[in-house]
Amino acid sequence: MDIPVTVLILAAGLGTRMKSKKAKVLHRAGGMALIEHVTDAALELAPPERVFIVVGHQADEVMAAVGDRGVRFVQQAEPKGTGHAVMAAREALEGAGGLLLVLYGDAPLLTAETLLRLVARQQQGDVAATVLTAMLDDPAGYGRILRDEHGRVRAIVEQKAATPAQLAVREINSGIYCFDSGLLWKHIGAIKPENQAKEYYLTDIVGILHGKGHAIAPLLREDPQELLGINTRAELAAVDRIVRDRTVRRLMLEGVTIEKPETVTIDSSVSIGMDTVIEPFAQVLGRTTIGEDCVIGACSIIRGSQLSDGVVVEPFTLVLDSTVESGARVGPFARVRMESHVGREARVGNFVELKKARLGAGAKSLHLAYLGDTEIGEEANIGAGTITCNYDGLRKHRTKIGRGVFVGSNATLVAPVVIGDGSYIGAGSVVTENVPEDALALGRARQVNKPEWAKKRRERKLRPDTQG
């Protein structure tokens, strides 16, 4: 049966047990906000226009976290429970028809495969709703699933309201439901805040539907780990480890070599090509893409960057929000940042920093340089100790170094300045004016040698009348 699916993600809560000023769904696991994980899973079941997120606390920040995915938002003016959050979406969703899948913004481990199974069970059409459940050795803290004689769900009872016999039940409610939306909207008004917290609990809809003669099916998930929600920082850390372990395993199955995988940190948004090697303690973060046959050295950090095939990043190197083209080598102990671009077969050596710099194909800067706001032509050579002085105290200025330029060691290039193609800069020069093509620029004082000066100074220092 091809029944349309709408997804509703509840993400309006405060998350007080996190002990944080930040909304719980904005905390991160595996390098992404919790709400991003859940939204991405939802988008594998429904198009963006059929994915709705209920927001409340820090609504603007939550919407900003996933707004680029094209999903829609519903405001819950004040938190009055999960049932009230669904009621808040009634006006936006009631006319959508089909099935309504209800998720939570703090459950990032739930996979699209499990959700597809849940929807498939509901699409069989013989029940009003399907509830995702799990068996736990220790079900403390969870609502218990109560089944009828046919194995269907007749009610969900919260732990604090359960009898001793009900507390012995090991099957728990995940809070994940797939509803026949018509029946849900018909009966949701029957949920009442008749509990100690005076809130509208979505769990009550199960008993309401059962009381109206409608069947509720359980879908038992064999791996309860996938249903883990997050309420504390300790639980967040545990889920972060699981997400990262999943990512590392996926990459290795795709042909990536990860040495000592227990030591690396790789975000779930990362893409890495076949036969690339990630050495111990490396971090690959954000929306980074790494090509095939690359090497990411030990203790390096790559964040928000694009590396083409055959790139080598030596140990202890930072590549941040930048691009490195095929065959280039960066590091060790280098820093490439702020939209820098390292060209094909270029070299960036130890203790070289690039900031908003573009290094042309085959160019190299191998030792101890700062190249800020700089464009460097193909095959140029930047000597050790070179600095582009890009800041005058008020504004940043650019330096342009042409093709095939040779910059001698310890040169200081005061921007704005243009160094013409094929020119030479003498070692130790301070360059403040443009240099023509193929010229030699010298910007240093003439050396003066004073014979015997040092010897006379030592002798003068040893005379008695010079002692203090």
C-alpha cells in the first residue's frame, strides 16, 4: 500500500536534566546536533514539505540548525506535555492524510531502516497505530507496554503510576508511534491532563484508541540501544560514542583504513574515499570530504574542508574550512585556515600558516612562514621565515606573488604589494613597493664590517678602570 507519510518531530522541550542553558536537541553527538540526526532520518521516509518539527524553547536556534533541509516548523507556545505538542500541530497536519510518524528530537540513534519497518507495519491497515517497543533487563524509568490476550497493546502505563505487577513488565515504550492520522485527530481531544504534572501525555492516546475498539500493534525492536534517548550529559557522552563507532565502522566497510579506530574522532557528516588512511588520534570534523588514496597524519585536525585524491596531511597539522587539491602535501605542524586553497601538487611545510591564502599548483612554502591574505602563483617558492604583513592596524590588505617567484629567507612583504612573475626577492628584504616581473628586489641596509671592533670591546671591558 502506498500511503503518504508525514513525520512530526517533537523538539520543544527544555531538557532541564541536561543542566544547560542550551535546548537539549541542540546538544551534539557525533558532530551534529541531536535534532539534525533525527531530521535526517525522517527525510529518508518523507519529503521535506511533509516533515514538521514542533519547536518552543530556543525555537530560533532549533530552526536554524535544520532550516537548510527545507522542513517545516510548528510553534508550541508553552510546554504542556507530549500530547499537547502533537495538538499544537493539528492545524498544520490534519489535512495531510495518510500516516503520521511521531519522533523525538533527542533520539539520534534511531535509524531510517527501523522507521521504515514501523511504517510498513502500520501500512498493513489493520490497526489504528503501531508502537515501537523494546525489552530491557532494567526497564526502570520507562513506561510499560501492557498487551491484551491477542498480543496487541491495550495501554501504556508510566512508571510512577504502575502497580507492582506492571513494574515487573520488561517491555517498554520508546515513545515512537505511527498513527492512522484520521483516527489520531479524531480522538486526540480526549487526552486530559489528569496526572500529577497536569500535562497532556501522548501515551494516553493508546488507551483511548483501545477503548474505542481500535487495535494498537507493537513493533518490538531487537536492539534496544537504538531507542536510547538523552536526558543527561552522561547519556549524551554514551550516545556520542555509539554514533562515532557507527561512523568509523561504516567508513572501514567502505574501504577506509583507520589505524587504532578507538583513538580517532570522526563526525557522522564526514565523507572519506577508498584506500585513504586515517592515522591514530586524528580528528575529521564537520562537513569534510576527503578523496581516495589520502593520508591523514596522527593527531591532525581536519574540519569543514575538502581534500582531493592523493593528498597527504602530515602529523599535527590543522586544515580548517579550506580546500586542498590532488597530490598536495601539508605539514607536519602546519596550519591552513579560513578558506585557504592549496593547489595541485603544492607543498605546505612545517610551521607554515596559511590564512585566506591561495597557493598555486606546484608552489611551495616549506618552513616557518605566515602567509595571510595572499595569492601565490604556480611553482613559486616561499623561503623560510617569510611573512606577509597583511594588517595595518585598521584594515587587512592582500599580497599577490606571481608565477615562479623566488622569495628568499626571512623576507617581509608589506601589503598591499604585488610581486611580478619570475622575480626574486633577496633574503632578509623588507618589500614595501611592487616588484616588476623578472626583477631582483633588495630591501635591506648595506652591511658594514668594522675590523677589530669586537676584540677592542672585550679588551676595554677587562680594564680595571671600566669595572663598576
